[in-house]
Amino acid sequence: YWCGPCMRELPDLQRLSEDYADRGLLLLGVSDREYERDNAAAAADAGVSYPLLRYVPELDPWMNTGYIPTTIFVNADGKVVGEAVVGSRSYEDWAALIGQYLGEA
């Protein structure tokens, strides 16, 4: 709720979640326990319907970049693929990256 870039990209992330669901994309939001309640409320206000998870230390090897937002991609086998993406992106930028991971580009 306090991260401007995070909040600005929520509508695009929701749209991606809907547009790519039939191609195997499952979008998950992750929030720190300290801000979990406020972030969940802000996400709901923004129309987010994809699941929101609590950040756990086991995610540190991939997500502890020191920057917010940070995005990782995980394949169907549960393996992190590629590098963490730091910063927010537009719908079009995320769609291009997702297309690469789904073998569409």
C-alpha cells in the first residue's frame, strides 16, 4: 500500500492474470507480514483477485534484491527460471516477458 510503483502496476498484473490464465500463468502476490493486512486491503481495492501470499525467508535467495517490487518466475516444476526482475513494468512489457517464458516469442 505504501509502494507507489507496486500500486500502479496492480491493474496490469490483474489483467495479465486473467489474460494468461488459460496459457498456464498463475500470478501470486507476495507481501511482508508487517504490511500484509494493509497490502491485502489495497490489492482488494484495486480489484486484484489473484492469491496473495506471505513473504517467508525461504524466498530470500531469489527475491531479496533490496528493491521493491521484485518479481520472480517459477515454472510448473517449482523451479525459479531466469533472473529476478526489479521494478514495475507495463502490461506490454510483462506480456513480452511472459510470452518468452511460455515459449510464445
